[in-house]
Amino acid sequence: LVDPSDKQYYQPGFTFVAAGIYQPADVWKPQQDCIPGGVKWVKDHVVELDPVTNTIQTSANGRLVYDFLVLTPGLQINWNQVEGITHQTLGEGNAHSIYDFEGAQKTWKAIQEWTQKGGKGLFTDTWTKHKCGGAPKKICLLSEHHSRKEGRREALDFQFYTASKELYDVPFYTPRLEEIFRERRVPIQTSTCLTGVDTSLKEAHLQHTIQNGDQKVVTTAREPYEFLHFTPPMSAPDFVSKAGLSWDEGNLAAEGWVKVDKTTLIHTTYKNIVCLGDCAGIPTSKTSAAIKKQVPVAAANLIAILEGKTPEAEYNGYAACPIVTDYGHVLLCEFDYDKNPCGTFPFTLLDTSRELRMGWFLKRHILKPVYYHGMLNGWTRV
């Protein structure tokens, strides 16, 4: 196992840190406590991968040779693709992001201060595929509910911007989610992305794109704010893109996502590479629930190719996004590659097109223990 991290983060918990529900210590464990016995841990960064010679180059341990490779490096957050923002300056000018452990902590402090001060709050997603696509919506709705609990809602102006053409692209859940935003008086601006931030002026630079026949019409605007939560652009790690493992055409090519068969999770060219998780170039959401379903498929197919057999296990694109709509309810979105509802028991007994108290219990109390004590231990039936 080549992994540079000292800590194993439960990243879905960052939203709850930013909403004051979890404490920072609740969302990580020492990495050494999460690695199974019998696994050699090479605590190092991969800087180069050559799938032709079956080698990887690490930062401190040099060259490593493999017969088979399981490629799960996650994704790369490209903070500097938003002009005026760097990872080091995160939080300056009250520009925050929960896609970072320290950033989530700063976000909670800033939300509390903004709630008391009042003013305009901007919430954005980004133009690239990104992990936990529901997170920008969750922190927006939780912030709005927090303001109501504090009796300060009328002092705050919420604005939500999405780079997509619609708020959500799973038809079974979209109507109710849009209705919630209307009920909360949170306007939605589609086809709009954040390109830069002037932190000294507290001004967001926005780009709005519309399709006019065969032409794209792009307009720009500068929007002042008191509080900003943004989603940074994301991509496959640089060493993955440079290795020639990525899609070279289609909508998964731009950010270097790995070219794998979407059902078997095996690379389309290099058959000794299995790829899953956030870096995989497959048309589904990048969520921990998706990875939970991918792992047993990847493991079964890895064993098959190790034994010289045809890989037969198939992944149907299952993903889940528990969109937290307030302190107490969750719109539990489960779907497959075709964006069809794909519920799991006992939620199949309920109307999951609307937010559920039981979904909150699942998100708040169950999923984190499942991650640490189930998924990381290889239990696939949890």
C-alpha cells in the first residue's frame, strides 16, 4: 500500500464539522489504525507511473515494480484554478470551502459570525466533476436553517450558483430539492461558475454561459458578498494524467479521469490495472457510497485476472447522496448509471422523493461507523 497520509479522514463528515454537528476529532483516525494486518505500508507519494513497464516512482522510496495495480489515489483539488485563491489563503476575505479539513473548521466559525452580522452569502459549486456533488447544497441549506434557529434569517441574503444546467440531475429527487430551495427563499442561478475572488474587496467573479443556437454566449459579473462558500475545481492527480491512463475524448477527458470499463472497473488498455473511487472515469457521482459498491466488484475482478480468468463482476453505477436539508432531515438520493432510483432496504419502504428524519439518523449516526468499522475492514454487506 503506497499512501502518504498520516490520517484517514471521514470526508463526508466535513460538512457536519462546518455545521457544528461534529467536532474535528470526530472525522479522522490515525492511518496506521486503519490498515489491515499483513499489508506493507509504503508511506510515500507517487510522482510517476509507467503502465508500460509496470512501475511507479515514489518521492522517497524510489522505483517500485508491480504485476497488478489497484489505482485509487482519489482526486486532486486545484485551488489555484480560482483566481485569487490558494490553499494557504483559504478563509481570507471570508471565502471558505468545506473540501478541506481545516477549511471546514473555519467555515463553521465564519457561518456563526455571518449569521450575527448579516449580509449576502454566496454558495457555489464548480465546472468540473467533483467529489460529493451534494456538499455545496448541504452547507447552503444547513446555513439557512442555522440562521432561522438563531432568529437571524431576515438579516441574511442567500444566493446559490451552479455551473450545471439544473440544480440536480436525478429526476426522481430534483423536484423536491428545487421546491426546498424555493421554500427557503434561496435563488438558484444555473450555468454559472466562480472564476475568481477578490478577497480584499469581498467580491466574487462569476461567469454565466448560455447556449444560443450553435454559439455559447458568456457574460461575466462581479458580485459583492459578506460570506462565500465555494467548491474548487478538481481533477485526477497529475501523475495519473501524465501516465497516459486517462480518457482522451468525451466529457471525462478534460480533468484526466482514468479510462476504465464502467462495469468491470478494469482499465480499457492496461488489463492489469483496476481503478475505482474518485479518480475513475465512470459516469457516476464521486461519493463514498459509490465506492462502497465498487470495492467488492473491483476485488472480485482483481482476483479473476490474478487467476487468469475473465472478470465477470459488474458495477451498475450505484451512488448515493444524502442531501442534508436541515438539522434533522435528509433527502436520501440513491441512483444508478441511468439516474434511476436505486433504493436500499429499509428505505425502499418509504417515500424517498421527500426528506426523511430516518435519513438524518442514518447520516448522523450510522454512516461514519460503517465507514471505519465496515468499509475499511472489507465488510461488503454493511
